[in-house]
Amino acid sequence: MSKRQFIQLIAVVRNHRLFPTMDRWTGKVAVVTGASSGIGAATAKELAKAGMVVIGLARRVERIEALKQELDETVRQRLHAMHCDVTKEESILATFRSIEETFGGVDVLINNAGLASRAALLEPGNTDKLRVVIDTNVMGLTLCSREAFQSMKNRSADGHIVHINSVVGHTVLNFPGTNIYSASKFAVTALTETMRHELRAAGTKIKVTSISPGAVNTEALGSDWDVSKMHMLEPVDIADAVLYVLGTPPRVQVHELMIKSIGK
């Protein structure tokens, strides 16, 4: 098969909708929280490659700037770094205001920022460790979603909000020391459905999707975890899932996408 014939075949497949396309998001604005590493970094890169203008949010913006150097020049120009601490409402408000002023608004939000603090749930004196997980995984996600929704609604944009959830947002595993992490991800599962009801009640066509991976090979696991015998996904696997749900036709809404590594 010649290269030209191959391209023609791909065009036929696309026209028959055998797999989703990101065409309608070309030039639109995507915001990715926790974009300095892992799933967030992989997602930011893939969205930029797909033609979106991507704003990566993180506390360590220098890591996003370094990430840009891995991309081709044209793609690199579509990836932007902004400082944001999702545990602080004032930081979220200032960041989304800046995005509105600089880029015109938000069309896609990827709520990726997440934290698992290593401590037992009933351990004495663990209040700060528990609170930072809730502030990041629940409140940060909720407030970023609120600001993104307001931007979409004010511009009558049929946007998409994607939550990077977890399999432990659906079942509690016996992993001592993960404290309130599973409860925070159960909250994300509930928040996804709550947002879906509110988006429908508001008369919008804005989508919301929860993506729940199993164990992913990222630095977020830290050195305390023995991953030698774990079946692991890679960050790009989750980034591919994000592109899949975004690429579905406007009439299609993926409610929940659970991803596990083979053998699990």
C-alpha cells in the first residue's frame, strides 16, 4: 500500500466514525491542572499536539517550561505555563481570571491535580495531612470546575470537564497508609454525577467525564511504594483516554471510563 493510499484509508475510517477525532477542538483552550509531571504533563503534551491551546497549571511552572522543550517548535508555541496552587481559592480565581484575559476563556478543563498523603487515617496528629488531600482532590477540583463552567457558560461554549479519578474512587482497597485518598476519590465520583445534573439543569451541552485509572507509573507514588510487583499503566495511556473522550461526537457523553493494566 502506498503512502497516498494509506492516507485515503485513514480518511475513510474517520468519515465512518470508527474512532473519535479532535478536529472540533483545534485552536480551542484546554486547561490542565497538575501539569508539571505524570498524567498532567503527558496530557498537556498530547492536547497541544492535537492542536489545542494548552495552559498547564502547576506550582512548579519551571517544569512545564522544561516540558515544552520536548515538543516540536509549532507544538511548543501552543503550550503555556501558569502558576496555580489548587489548594488556595485566591490562586484559582486569579489564574482563571488571567486565562480569561489572555486567552479568552476555557473550553476544556482537565482536573488532574491530585495528592495521596502517606499516613494512616486514624493516626494522631494527622490533620494537616488529611486536609491537604481534601483541599487538593476535592475542593481544588470543585473550584476549578466552577470557574471553568462560568467561562464556558458566559461564552455559550459547549465545553468539556474531565476529572482524573481513580479505581479507588469506586472500591476501597486494603492499602494501609493511604489515609483519606480513597474517600476523596469517591467524592470525585459523586461530584461528577452532581455536576452532570447541574449542567443539564442549566440547559447546557457541556460534558463532564470521570476517568478512573489503576496504578500509573508516576513520581506521585513516591519511594515508599514497592511497585516491583505491580501491574502499571503509563501516563500516556491516560492522556490517550482523555483524547478519546474529548473526541467523541457532541451527542456522546462518556460518563465513566475505567482503565486497568492488562493482568489486573
